[in-house]
Amino acid sequence: DAAIVKFVCDKFANEFDVDPRDDLPTKNELIVAAEGHKKTLSIAESVTIPVNYEGCSEKYTLTREEFESMTEHLMNATKDVMEELMDSLGMEWTDIDEILLVGGSTRMPGVAKFLKDFTGREVVTHGDTDLAVAKGAAITAELYSSNATGMRAAMQISDVTAHSLGALSVSQDGKKYVNEIMIKKNSKVPSTCRKQFSIKPGNMTDKIEVYTLQGESRVPLDCNVLAKVVISGFYNDGKGLIVDIEYNYDENGIVNIKAFQGDEQLEVKSEPVPDDIRWMGGDPHDKPSEDVIAKNIAICVDLSRSMDGEPIEAAKDSIRRFVRTLSDEKTKFALIGFGDKVKVVAELTNDSDVIINSIEDLKVKMLGRGTDASPLDTARSVIASTPGVGIIVVLTDGIWGKRDNAVDQALSCRNAGIAIIAIGLGEADTSFLRQIATVDDGALFTTIDKLGETFGTIATAISSGNMGLAVR
């Protein structure tokens, strides 16, 4: 219909320098009349179309051949849709018995010929093509009611998804965002799909943003962004993890999302889709974010006799700078001293002043002369029950007395999803520290004059989310 209106209006505008489409009532009259002209062309070789506007009047002849040429692009678009449909169904045209034409536009002789040439199937025409869709809707309504009998009562009708539904994901090379299809187009409703998504080693995030996309393209910006949810409550020790995400498309057309870590169901909360989503077309590393990851950091300091003098003073200065660097509303610190015994000097808090003031309470030999006691169990109990990423930083300069016990405690920390970073000074046992560190490159060895630099490196790694180069 639009092609016929364009044909006559373009000719009229060229001839009289006024366009009937500029006047809405006149344009609507032409659109209504175009339906009749189209039907005429289905049985005649040409049709004469009168146009009257602003005192000007003319008649234009449109032939069937001209009309078919003007609508050829619509045929090609129909071909693309049909090919996509057959591909999505996994079918060939030889699987189809016949093609039934419905809708007034299929009256055009060119439609039946185009379909037969393209598919090789028999094309069936009938006199009720205009009402076929409406009658089908009426039959469907009867089937959903309690009045259906006989063959109609035995018929089964299922809704299918009109578009594919996907989740925003990152490509395998990590360089771009992609639309990971979860529920394919034409899936029977209701439909459920569950897939595994990974958080790479070194990513210390405590939440996952899931954007629901509607569309077939792998390119996110070619799709519609329907919704955003945030998944939280999972354990993340920076070593990489797997989260199962489940999409359920229900009978009401609603996409319900669930998430699991192993057998444990995670919290899923809806949030508004941001107005600016241009970042979906860029590098994932460049995505803007105002989110701050919740971190719980227990700093464990060796207070044995070998730390006396310059080592403990350097440690205090380095810890102060470390706390100030990482201090924000979602980062909490605890301060623990250890020797032959263990003591929590400052409980877990996001008040950096409390921690910094408590540093002066660290006294060499206050917990014994040696290092028979491991602080790892105590540190784990201090931070494990608080939501967020758990990190233990241990500073020591000697050889621990009960190393097997410390290694067992480190394993418990690993199982609880807590990362351990061990800093060794002086005569520290390098092999032992590598055993208790729970991330690769998590055992660092330094000197007193470079201790501040080492703590700075750790602070940078924590704040950037890069807590290790690889999984152990």
C-alpha cells in the first residue's frame, strides 16, 4: 500500500509542486484507496488512480509490472525472513508440503510466482485470504475456551518466543562484548536455559551484572536491552570461579533469572538499565564503573624478637600508607599481632583512623619471643562472616615454629574463599611462605628499605582487582 501511495504522490509533487502527503487526511484517504488498487492489480494488468489536492487533479496509471518492480525489495526481505525461519527450525523446503497464502497482499500474482520459484513448493490460493488470520485467531480463542469439541479439542497450540534472548558476555579473547544466546528464537513457551559463566582469575569482584538482550545478533548494540540484574552473595577468592545463570521465559512473556554457585542459589536483584550503554560496543576493560568492591583485609604482623628496632618501625610506616591508600567506605581492615600467641589488636572496621591509631599498639615481644602461633585461623574468623572479598596480608621475618599447623590453617582459608598474601623479610622461610600463600605470586620477599614499595604493589593489585597472575 505504501508503495502505491509513494508512486502517485511523487508523480503529483513533480507535476504540481505540492505533496498530498503533507496533509494527513488526504494521505489517509490515499492509503485506504491503495488497498483497492492493489486488489485490482491482482486481476488486471493496470489500474488508474485519481489524485485531488489543493485544487489540482490528475489521474495516474500503474501497471502490474511497475507495481511488482516497486515491491521487489519487499519480496527479497520476505525471502530473508523465510530463510532465517527455516534455518532456526533446522528444516529444508523439501520438508514442506505446500505454502498457504494469507493476507490481502498475497493476492498479487507476483507473490505466488515468487514463492514457488524460490521454494519449489506448491502455493495454495483461496478466496478467504483476507480473513484467514482473523479466523485463525477465533479458532485459537475457542481452543483456549471450554467449548472446543472434536478435532479442535484435540489440537494443541503453543506460543513460541518471537526473538532470541541472550545475556551480555565477554568474548573468549576478552576484547569485546557479545550477545550470548540463552533462549533461541521460536523456542516453545515456557522455556528454560542454564549456562555457566566464568569470572577469570584475578578479578576480585563481589557482584555480577547481567544484561538481558533481545535479538539474534552477536553484537550487543544491535539488540534491545530489556533488563539488568545484579548477582551477589558468591565466594570469590580471586582464583576464578564458575556461576550458573538460568533464564526462564514464562507464559506471561517475563524473563526470570536465577543464579547458582554450585548448589547454592545466589541473590538476584533488579536494577534500572543505564541510559548510556555505548560501552557495550567497546573494550570490556574500558567499561566505566562507579562500583566499589567490598573488601575485608586482615593485616597480620610478626611481633617476635627478630622484628625489634628498624623492622617493626618500617612495618608500621608501610601499614599506615597501605591503609590510607585502600581506605574507602567498602573496605574494612583488622589488625592482628602474632608471636607465640595471637591477639586481635583492632577488630574489622572501615574506620581507617582506628586502624592507624592501633598500629602504635604493636609491640615487639608482647606476644612472646618466637613465632609458634599462626594467625591465619584467627584472621579467617575475623573476616569470613562479613560479606565481600576476604584478604589476609601476613608480614614476617623469621621461621615459624609450627609450620604444618599454619599450612593446615592456610588450606582452611583457601576453602573459605580467602586470599592470603605473605610478605617475607630477612630470614623468612621462602618455601614455607609459598605454601601458605593462596594465590600465585602471593609470596613476596623484600628488604626493609623496600617494604613500603612492596605494600604499595599489594595495594595496587587489590584496588585494581588483580590479586594474582594465575590460579594455583
